[in-house]
Amino acid sequence: MKQLRFLCDYVLGGVGVLYLFTIGVLRARHRIFIQNLVSHLGLRRDKVATRPLSILPTIHVNSLLTSEQSVCLTEAEEVYGNVSTLELALINSFVRRLGPKAIFEIGTFDGRTTLNMAANAPTDCRLFTLDLPADQTETAALRLDEWDRHYILKSESGSRFKGHPLSQRIVQLLGDSATFNYTPFLGQMDMVFVDGSHSYEYVLSDSRIAFQLLRRCGIIIWHDYGCDCLGVTLALNELFASGGEFKALRHIRGTRLAYLERRPETTCPPPVGGGIFPVATTKTRNTRSLWPESSR
């Protein structure tokens, strides 16, 4: 069965290559893929030959962190797989400025980022964090990246917030982000943090789901853009090139963070009924941008 599936993929891949290098080159997303393919194969002679090109417009970190705003940093010790201290401060800054009522995180790992978001959110904010159980590694719906096993094969998810007073605001969810039933959460989130699998397939899937989770106003943040995680950069580049709302994607210079602020022209309505929050508990917000325009 596996051999037959590979043979089908092989034939389809060959047809796809013919299309990609002929009329397919007329589409921006395909030209970006070709550029990233050259980097992936090590054919580019510059120092970042193994990395895909970062094409997102950039925002300078100094424009996001101001002396007037204080954030709470907890569990400061950084281990392999965590966001950096600077990235953690930026994520906390997003939470402080937004003042969300609900946050959804795809990819818990040890829960360091989860705990920090809870520490900087309003006291009535609820944070939902989804992680793939170790026993589902071999049965994941989509391809996993080689980096992912380190983050999945751990003793438990969210070890950093277990037993912490703030854990009462955190709901740990377990499941595959590609097949998880998001129905109660759709259109309910003020903020979504995507830091799950680093494979191209999962990043595309998680990113599209993040949009469905978000209310008409809100922010999505991604981790591991523009570094050695080829799948993340390739997927976000493709989404950016596809246009639409993804055209608002921005990369925070000097970090591995990318973000997108959904900012419609009208004020945000309360979430639709039937979700995880009563309609009356959520206030409308104005739509003035929380962040400066990109620097390029």
C-alpha cells in the first residue's frame, strides 16, 4: 500500500514539476516555491543556502516594545524548543495591548508560552492550548517535520503550568490539530498562537484553522518563521503570496515571529451564540491598529 501511494505521488509530482516550470511560473506563489526549492537543495551560494527566502514585509522590534508598557515574564529559563526571551516579551506585549477574552494556542510543548500569555491576559481570559499526544505520533493525519518528534515525545504536555495558580485559566486539549473538532471555538478567539508541527502541510492546515478560530478582530502569531524550519517559512510565504487576508502577514525583524492582525472597517461584534462564551460577556472593540505599518 505504501509503495503504491508513493508511486502515485511520484507520478503526480512529475506532472506537477512540468506544470511548475512551464505555465505555472506565471503565478507568484510558484515562483516563490522555485526560489525556496533552490535554497532547500543547497544550490544557492550565499550563507543562508539551507534556508528558504523570507519574503514577508518586516516590522522592527523596537516599534513593538515601548518603555511605557510593562509585561510579566515568568518561567524565564529557556530550553530547546522554547521561544526566545525576546520573542516571549513580544508575545506578552501582544497580549497586554490586545487584552483578549479568549486565546487559542496550537502546540503546547512544555507550556512556557502558554503560562506567560495567561500571566499577561485579563483575569477573565480563558486560554485553550492544543497538543498532539505522544502516542499519536505515528498516526498523525499529515506529515510531521523531522524537528517535531523532540517536541511531541515528552513525558507530559504543559509541564510548566501544571500546579501553577494561573493554570485555572488554562484548558489543556489533546489531539491532532488537523482533525481536532474545533466547532465550539470557531469565531470565538481574540488571539491565536500557532506553534505546532513545523511541516509545510501542518502549517498550512493550522494557519487556515487559525483564521476560522479568530473573531472578526484579532491577531494570529506564528513561531519559527525565517529560520531552519523550512516548512513554516515556505507555508507562510505561500499564504502571503496567495493574497487576501494573508497579505497582512508581517515578520518581526530579528525574531522567528510572524503575525497578522485582522482589522475590519467596522467594530467587532460579539461572538455568535452557541460557542464557549455567552454573547453578553464579550465587549466590542474599536479597530484602530495596535501596531505600526511595516518598514518595507
